[in-house]
Amino acid sequence: MTESPVKELQRFGQSPWLDFLGRDLLRSGELAALQEKWGLRGVTSNPAIFERAIDRGDDYGEAIERLAREGRSAPEIYERLVLEDVGAAADLFRPLYEETGGEDGFVSLEVSPRLADDVEGTCVEARRLWAALARPNVMIKVPATDAGLQAIRRLLADGLNVNVTLLFSLGRYREVAEAYLAGLEAAAASGRNLSTIASVASFFLSRIDTIVDDALEALVERKGQAGAVAAGLRGEVAIASARCAYGIFEEITGSDRFRRLAAAGARPQRLLWASTGTKNPKYSDIKYVEPLVGPRTVNTMPLATLAAYHEQGRPADRLRQDPEGAARVLAAVTEVSLDLDALTRRLLEGA
């Protein structure tokens, strides 16, 4: 039997993760089946994902009623359900975590979005969730806000696994990478085992194209030279950003600073492609998967995108193709007087 294209991603160094978690997936055995048949190697979640999971079925009804009878508040009930699901998923993926020496098998849980601009609050909640789950293959998601950058350094220094979420720009990615290196250096200085600390930097791709395409469309409607250039840029900016980010990743992992950390056991902070469900119906269902297959990366896909890639995927090492072309795309955005940093900043502020 031919392997699923999802499973074949591993041959090119990419780990497929699922961007969804719900009790029905756990109870039905579907999550275990995805791991077995399609080579799923991790799971990401966030508050919006859990709200959809809780709302869409009866899997939580009995537990909610029981916790309510115990006098639990709505936030307490929500957190208990989330911790139970993340813990169960982490247990399911724990053997993979052990087999890969801590490379894969992670399940991510996000700190409250209300704490995005609160350094101390983020650190307190992240440590509390980490302690409550008490599993080495959990990652705590922290947004790449100004406050988040400070929290990321502290949490990594404390030995926590961190999924840096809501990345939209190359400039912010460099700051995230700096926070990662600084956090590892602090962890090493305090005698921590760097080989047990893992992190990913999550670029949200379809959201980039959505906001940039809207701005480009306005230029297209005005016509002229700028409009002609803008027409050719629609749907190109997120992929170009990802390819340029990978160039930065290779620059960082090839630096003397990272090599010193790697000699002490540190792992690279892998790039993770997130928001890979296509939002524009004119684009391919696998637009944010097929061009971005490459070594030492992760692609976290919603169920629909995962299924589409199983049916349509033709994996090959494409991420490193034509880096000059990717740079030209981003340069052309500036040439038509669009401020990509300002646009992506709006995404982070509105998340």
C-alpha cells in the first residue's frame, strides 16, 4: 500500500501536526488512527479551537454537568476540560516523544489571550499550566507580542517548552529567535539540560495573504503600473514570507552562537506553518502545505486541510526553492507602497 502523502512529509524532514483537538477525536480513536495511518506527529490547540469542540457535540455534556454540580465556575469548568483533553492527547503522543528523543509528539496549550500584553501574568499562567499537566511533551503557546517576547525568554530559561504563536512578520521572527537563544543561554547558565527544552515559531500564513490581498485589491482597482504589479502579488506574500523566514532560520542555526548552544544539547527552534487552512476559495486547499515542505519544519493543519493533503499532496523538498524569487515578491510589495510591517502588526494587535 502506498503511504499517505501526509506520512511521506517525514521523508523530507517535515512533521505534520493537527491544528485541532476535541474529546470526540480522543474517545472515538480517530486521533490515534491519524497518528498510525497518516503519521501525525503532534497537535496544536487554542481557546477558539476548544470552544468549537465543546460547542459542536455532546462529548462534554456529562463532564460539564458534573463539574457544575461541584460548584465550579464557568472558567474553572473550561480549564478542567481543556487540561483533561490536552493531558490525554499528550499521553497518546508520549511514546512518539520518547521514540524521537523529544523531537516530536508535542501537544500545545495556549495561555489566555487576555494576557497577551502582560509579562508577569503570562509567566504565572504558563508555569501553572505546565505544572498542572506535568508532561514533558506539552508546549505552552505564548503570543509574539512585545510582552510575549519577554515571557518567552523567562519561560525557556525555566525549562518550559514554548510554542511562539501569532507570528506574521520577518522582523518579529528575528526578535523571537533572539528570545529563544537568550532563553537557552539563561537556562544553560543555571545548569539546565538544554536537550529537554523544545520550541517552535509559528507563522500564520493564510491570515497574511488575507490582509495583504485586500490591500493589493484596492491597488488593482486603481489600475496603472502599481495596479498591474499588485495583481501579480495576490496570494504570493505568505509563501514568500515563509521562504524568507526559513532563510533566517538557516542563518541562525548556522551561527556560532547557536552552535555553542547545540554543543550543550540545544535543539533548533523549528519553524511551524500555522493558519494553513485556505481562506480564499480561489486558492488550492493545500496552498500552504505543498510549497513549504522542507527539513526541520512543522506544518499544523486543520482536519479538512489534512484530509485534502492526503488526497492531493505530492510532497517534495520545495521550501528552499527560489529564495531570490521570494525576496523579489516582498520587495515588490514595498515598491507598490504597501507597508507589510504595518499590515502584519494589525494582525497581531487584532488577534
